[in-house]
Amino acid sequence: MVRVDSMDEAERLKKSLRDGHVATVVGPATTGGLVGIPATGADHIEIDPADFDQAVRHLYRRRDELAGYLADSAALATPLPDGKGPVAVHMRKAFGLRARDVEGGVRAALQSYVAQLDLVIDALENVKKMHVAVDDSTAAAFKAQA
């Protein structure tokens, strides 16, 4: 994917494509994805349910780690003692805002990350269930034809 911001860039891109001087940015599909789900071609994905379960368990560990940080972040909600400098009161107030559950705060960000990981995990588990169901129904159809 290339972002083109002007006609001049589009013309240069068109010329480079015509001349064959385009560098490959994305490499070919490999047999192992980042989380261990093998991809064997551009038109389909093959999954091994055990490998898929391992990837989901890894995501659960990351989710639990974030949930632990969220639990620990309760200490951030307590105000800091004021220092002696001229900006101490302002720093305490600013830190308090950034640490709380309000939008833009550390706790709000952690809550959002945990919720997003929950959605990703649910989606991946549903994908696995659908793939297994399709494989099972296809196997049953082949057995019925035999």
C-alpha cells in the first residue's frame, strides 16, 4: 500500500511501476504467523486448533497482566503530597487527572486495553469454533458419500 498525496507523486509512482523499479514492502506469506497460526497461501488460512488455543492462551496471559496493572493502578488514585515548589499544587492536580478513570487517564487506558483484548479473544475463539464446525461438517459429508 502506498499513500499518494499529489499528482506528481502519482505520476512518479506510475512511472516506477512501468519501469519495474518498485521495491517489495510486504514479503510473501510464510508458514508461521506471529502468533503461530500457519498461513499456507493468500487465499486461505489453515489452523491447527491446538496452535490456535496456544495463541489464545498467550493473549489471556497478556490480558491478565494488564488486569494486574489495572488493579495496581488503584494506588494512583490517591493524591500525591504537595511539594515545596511553586508548581507543586498544579502538578498534584494534573497527576490526579491523568491517573484516574477519566478519559485520558492511566486507569481509563488500562480498562480500555483489557476490554479490547477481551473482544479480540472472543473473536478468535469464535473463529476457531467456526473453522472446527466447518471441518467437522465437511468430514461428515465425505463420510456420508463414502
